[in-house]
Amino acid sequence: MSETPLLQIENLTQHFPVRGRGHKVVHAVDGVSFAIGRGRTLGLVGESGCGKSTCARSIIRIYEPTSGHVRLDGQDITRLSQKQLLPLRRKMQMIFQDPYASLNGRMTVRALIGEPLRAHGAAESRRDEEDRILRMLEKVGLTREHAGRYPHEFSGGQRQRVGIARALILRPELVICDEPISALDVSIQAQIVNMLRDFQQELGLSYLFIAHDLSMVRYISDEVGVMYMGQLVEHSPAEDIYAHPLHPYTQGLLASIPVPDPSLARLQDEEGLSGDLPSPIDPPPGCRFHTRCPHATGCCREEAPALRNVGGGHAVACHLV
Amino acid sequence: MSQPWARAAAAGADRERIAATPHSFGVDVWLRFAKKPTALAGLIAVLLLLACALIGPSLSPYSYDKQTLSLAGVPPVFTAVVAPEAGRYFYITPNQKIIEVDDQGRLLRQLPMAQDLFMEKRVSYRCGPQDEGLVYLDYSAAKPALLDEAGNPLAATRVLWNRTYLLGTDHLGRDILTRLMYGAQISLMVAFIAAAVNMVIGTLYGGIAGYLGGRVDAIMMRVVDIISTIPLTLYVILIKVCLAGGLVGIIVALSSVYWVDMARVVRGQVLSLKQQEFVLAARTIGSGTRRILLTHLIPNAMGSILVTATMLIPSAIFMEAFMSFIGIGIAPPMASLGTMCNDATEALRSSPYQLFLPALIICLIMFAFNFVGDGLRDSLDPQLKR
Amino acid sequence: MQHVLDIRSLHVTFHTGGGDIPAVRGVNLHVAKGECLGVVGESGSGKSVTFLSVLRLLGPTGKIETGQVDFLGRDLTRMKPAQLRQVRGGRIAMVFQDPMSSLNPLLPVGDQVGEMLWAHDKRLSKADRDARVLELLRMVRIPEAEKRLRGYPHEFSGGMRQRVMIAMALACKPDLLIADEPTTALDVSIQHQILKLLRALQAEMGTGIVFITHDLGVIAQLCSRVIVMYGGLVMEEAPIAELFASPLHPYTQGLLASIPSIRQDKARRLCPIPGSPPDMSRPPAGCPFAPRCPHVRVICTERQAPCLVFSGGARRCACWLHSPDAPADDNPFYGLAQGGERP
């Protein structure tokens, strides 16, 4: 198939100036490239500060990318003005992490879900708007009775469903999910993941699914990308990355997950990762992971490894593979 | 409990039901506000003051500017001398006139003077109903005394409440109660208009500066800095002197200055709010700047805006009173609390009540609004919400 | 085995502006000497409140209505504030979720640990104290502890700060350490380090640990016994292996089914628990889990289930379907666990 992917990111870079430190910048995202096909899901994982959320926000132009290209449906949107971008926003929506902060507490659920319709003038009439809001509410498992209520009356899971309804009411093609489940209780996380999977099948959506919980990501993703300090260090089909992680960081990350099974290997046997993240203002030269890598060599300290394909759609940025 | 072990229907809708009765943010705030005694007391005081100020003057039999010079300078409570005839009392005013009072405390008339016997340091007044008979006012001592026709001092006195003018009259014989209510009306009007104008200007200015940020914000806030470096009082006085024109002048003067605080507060709020996810969400949805500002940012900053505005009212009242006091505010015969204080300073020694009463009202207003503002701040504070 | 902590029929209510919230509604539990007890539950299950009330740290709105909290034979609910202060931090220590706000940003880290020591032993000399602080920081594996001693909290990463908090908590060799979601704010790799540290320290010092979390994975790695809470009540208590192998309560079953495992088949759908947790300002009359339970019976919606004891006292479960009175037909739980009896 030579069809153009729905979303294509090339060398996306996002630097933020550091206040009062001359020309120093925070290297939030440094040269990330990936693509998401129609109806596919890319899971982006990594620890806090690795740049995965920044990456999402640069794609949807909350931040203005420093350099690189974002192509939606083949069209380069990186340098479009906000006005030119407006019609394209219908194709691309976002679900946020914090179900408490991402809904305006002074608006009813009806107004919240209806906001995209009004911003784009998408509803033909008042009736049509109300119809579409109620249908959307039903789809996320809420009822007409909920429409007149305020977000603070809802539980976390219900709020997140309102957030999903708001993102999906315009029938976008791409939904960027920025840690949509990390603020929720365990029993609710699965509800949301199932709901997102159902919507994907029904509407043919593509997701960029960002999370730090590797086990949930596996459930929803076709492919998984692992980020470390603003760079993509490993990228492969989902099953592959869990079965054969190649990058030492991915291996460490997987080993760190506490397995909910007391009979399996307990803590002391697993290696995990040691040390802390270096400063993103002065990232280490060479491979950015070498300060914590158990296998680091002289080469790793000097030369930055490029993301190389090692077969089967599995790409990794490590000198040792 | 007929069938305790029967399967209960687990309705899907039931699982999502929200048991609480729906109420908006406003109702929530009110419930919290009503739980605070000081805030509630402040609110009641404000409402009472407003009612008195708005309805009071029209219920009063006197007008704020009608002068009854013959009954000038009578306090709300006074000590009257018992006249030789039963049921009659005489009150000696601070400027040594004699006012006849009945046993209820009603002011009847000023006694006509018969003769000024300045050699003997006494003045004779006709005191009978048909102007027969005389009383003498002896001002030889520090405290003037009344003597009957025979020259014997009338020693018996009685404390009476002023029934004609409940809070007494000022040095021009105007009813102080009416003037207080009228003055409060003017003061509150000035304060409310100034607060409303400041709220609109400050909110828009601060909102735009905060939302646009960057260079626009820097320039706009430097303008605010410049305005706030000029001493406020001086600035208001200058504007007032240039504009003259009483009431309008003072409103313009107050409105054009106080918004800087409001602008700062709103800008700060907007700066922190615009980083919140719900504003980012609105941006990714494609909502325009105007929409984001008016439906997302300002309603969420409304709490601090209201608190600041409520706190602004007492300071505007104080500023108005101050300007009127130093004589560049409301022009006579209009009354404001400040002009009343000013008028009272002349007769401060003899009639301190004339200063005390308007000063008390100013205090009351300031306290009440501060309590309301405090209560609003607490009940709007999202920290206390959970 | 001797119990360090014994909580008996604890009821805690928050009296807020929006009405009363009965956050804990009759909790019974104990912590044995030197064991690591895991407490799992979702937000609002009352797990944190239960242990905050142990040290009477509920804040102005929270009140212990009834119940007893016996710590080594002394009832903490009746203790005078001065005595309680000696217990707090001295005999019972706590580590909280947010290591960012638990440290004073204006004081060097070493001084803050030292202050903890000084507060509980005024006879300690300055030199002894400094030596002990250094020892503590080394114990929690802070690299270059001598240098870090003079550092300020902002120079420490989240994981390092949580280590400092653990050092402070262990400074006075407490009998009990209450860790309230200590790793929730941290990344997985840092969480892994902290969990390893806690395990090692427990083996070394024999301190009883109560580990409060919502993450069953963490519990499985660290704890020997688990208490599952929901809606202010204890739903189930079991030794760790048995809980994962044969959960008795429908809530525990649902919880285990809803977490995906790294090794599980991906094509299978996740089985979430439908619905939302109960609104604790209006708790359900019967079992708090009844509105979400797939096996719900009429009796469940009317009366709270008694806490039944199984496996000779090692397990507890509050579910009507395990009751000896429950009918056998259409009951998936019938005979699942033997010896259900009222305590």
C-alpha cells in the first residue's frame, strides 16, 4: 500500500527558551519522526519529562514547533496560521490528561460538548445541535439527564467521557490522547480504553495514544514508540516491543513495571533502571541514555545513535544493537 | 424483603446516576457564603444601608437642603431647662438662642428676643404663649444659665429626645437624618458607578494583556505601572480640579484611576488560567480569542473580579468622602458623607454629634463591604471546595 | 503474633459545607509486627482517611466518630495531643504521596532530617545528630550523601526527595511506617527503585509497613497481606498469594480482571467494572459495591454484608453471596470458599 499516512511527523523539534539564562533552551523534543496510518494507533510511552506530551501539543499547534514538519493527510500544517488551521482542526482533536482541569467548571456538559459545534458552525440549527449533543452523550454512556449538570458533579471517569464526547462530536479522523487514563482509578481506566477501542472500530479513527503505563498502551496500540529525553529511542509493532525490547531503556522500563502477580519474579530479581534523568537544558552528549545505561561504551558517550530499522518494522536508536 | 436472594436489576443508567440535586456554581457559592456569619451580617448591613439610602429620603418629611435656621444646632438628645409653667421646657442652643420644647421633646419655636442687656451680660426673651413674661439668659458664667423674671435661676433640668429631628439638625437647621440618607445615597452611587466602570475597564484591559501575553502584555502593564506610580490622591485631585462639575467630575476621577488594581488582578488570573487544560482544549477545538476570553477565562476569573470590586467600593467611598471633606468633592447644598463631616468640623466643639454620625455611617459602609468581600473571597476560593 | 496496630470499628466523618461525608464506616483491621500490609482501593474508598485518623491528622473537618485505634496497647483516639506528638514521627511515621510539598524549600535537606531527630530526642549532641543524618541518607541510598546533606530540596529530583522523606520517617526507628501512595507521583523506573529500597529497609529493620496504594502490581511486589477497601468499608482481606489466586469478593475479582497484564492476550477485551464509584456524601444503604456488582441480589441493596471469616481466620470477605444462608442455585460463589462464618 502506498497510501499517505494520516499523520506524518518529520524531525519535529520543540525547544523552549529558559528564562534568565541567556540563550539556553530546554530540549523538550529533538528530531522526532513517525507516522500514523488511517485507523491505526501509535502508543507513545516514556517517563515524565521525556517530551511525549510536548510532542502532542506541538502536533496540534498549542506550541509552535521550532523546526520539522507535521503533515496531516499529506498537507504540511506546521507553518499554517491559526486561521488557516481552523478547518483542519475538525480532522484533529485532543483528549487531555486531567479530567478535572480540562473541563471548564462554569459550563454545563451540554455547553462543553457543544463547543466544537459552535466554534466551527457545524450545527445547522439549534435542534440539530441539541440532537447531536444528546446522541454523543448516549454514545459515551451518559444520558439526557446529565446534559444540564456541571462537571464538578461528575466522577473522574464520567468527566473523561465528557472529554471524549467533546473530542469526537466533530467526527475527527485523528484523536490525540494525552495520558487520558493516568488520572483515573484502575477499574475506570479499562472502561475508557474499551470505549476508545470501540470508537476506533466504529468510526475508523486514528489515535496517537500517550501514556506512561506500558501495560495499558499495549492494549490499544498497533505500534509503540518509546521516548527518552525528547528523542524516539525505539519504535516497533506493539507485540514486538514487549516480547523483544531492544533498547536498554525500554528493557529497563519494562522490568520496572510492577507485575500484579505475586508468584512471578519479585523485585530483587529484576534489574530496573538506576539513577535519575539528566537535565533537559544540557542533555548529555552522544546517546542521551548513556548516563543510566548499564552497557554504555565510549562510543555511546561521543556519538548519538540514529534510529535504525532492524527488520520487521522494528527501529531502535542504540549503537549496541 | 420478600425475596432477599432474588437477582436485583442492575440498570445501566442507575450506575451512572448522580444522586445530588443539580445546582450551579452560583448556588454553591451562595450556600458557602450563607454559612459565614460575618459575611451574612455584612450583606444584611449593606442591604439595609442601600434600602435606607434609596427609599429613606423620599419617606422623610424634610428635604436634604431645607434650612430652618431658627431650629439650628439641636442635637438628637439634649438637656432642657424646666420652665416655670408646667409642661414647658427651654433648650439653650450652642449659639445661645432659646428653643421652646414640649414635654414629648418636640421643638416648638425659637423664643423672640426682647432686649439685650449687655451690661448685665444677660439677654431677655419673651416666653409666654402671647409673648407675655420674660426669661433671662445669663451668659456671665462659662455655662449659660436661665433666670426667671425675678432673676432666680431655673435649676431643674430634664433630658429629652429630639422628636422633631430624630438625629438633630446641623448648623443651618437641616435634618441630619435626611441628609445622612441622602448623603449615603450619593456616596454609594458614586462608589457603585466607579466600581462598575473600573470592573469593565480593568477586566478587559487585564484580560487582553494576560491572554495575548508577550510584548503586548509588557507594554500594557508598563502603562499600568506608570499610572500607579502617580500618587492616587494627587491624581484624583488633579482630575477633579480640571473637570470641576461636582458629582460627574468625581465619578470620572475615581473611574479613571482605580482600574489599575483590577487590571493587575485579572491579568494575573488570566495568565494562570490560560495554561490550564480547559483553555488549551478550547484552543485545540478551534475556538477564537474572543470566545476563549469571554466564555472561558473571564467567567473563571469572575471570583477574584467580584472580590476586588467589592473591596473597591469602600475605598471609593472613602476617597469620595475624603475629597468632599477637603472641599473638592460634591458641591453644597448636595449632601455626601464627606461634605457632612466637613460642615461639622466648624461646630465640632459644641456639636460633636454632627461629625460623629456621618463618620459612623462611613465606618459602617466600609465594614459591611469588607465583610462581604471577605466572605465572597472565601466562598469563591476553589481551595475550600474539596 | 503481636499486633502493632489494631483498628476496631472505626467510623470517620467529614463535616463539610456541602453536608456530612462518612468516609470510613466501620473498619476493622490489624497490622502485625514487622509485616507489610497492603491497602488497596480506589480514590474515595477511605483507605487514606483510615490511616490519617490513626495519627489524628484529619484536619478541621474530619472527626473520628467512634472506634478504637490501639497502638501497642494504647488507644490513640484518646491520647493527649502532647503524647500523640511523641508517637507521631517517633513511633509511627508517615510518608506521603507528594515529595515536592513535604519538604521545606528554605532549609537544607540535612537540617530537616536532623530536626526530626532533635524533635524526638533532645539529648542528642549536634555531632551525633550529624553523624546519624549521614547514616540515614546513606541508608536510603542517596549517592554522595556528604555533599547532598547541604543541598536544598529543589536540587533533588522527585525520587531523591521521596528517599529523603523515607529517611526522615525512619530516623527514629519507628514501629510502624505508613506509606500513603508514596510512589504514585513518581515514574515507573523511580517507583521501582523506591519499592526495592522499602523492601530492603524492611528486611533490615523489621519495621511494620502499611502500604496504601491503588496499584495492585505494587502490592503484589511488596506486601504479604492485603486489605481491599471500597466505599469506606473493608471488602476483603487475604494473604497476598491467595488474593491473586482466588479473589472472593466480586469487587476484587472485577479489579483484577480490569488490569491488563503485560503477558496477557491482547485480542481479548479488557473487563472493566461498569459504572462509577459511589458518591460518599450519599453512600448506598446496602453493600457499597451493589450498584456496580454483576451478581447483585436484592439483599445486597438493602443491608450491608457481614464480614465473614474464611480459611481459619486468615481471610475475610464482606459479601452476601458467601454467606452460609445464601442459596446454592444460581450462585457462582457457592462453595467457593469453605468455612464462611461470622466472627
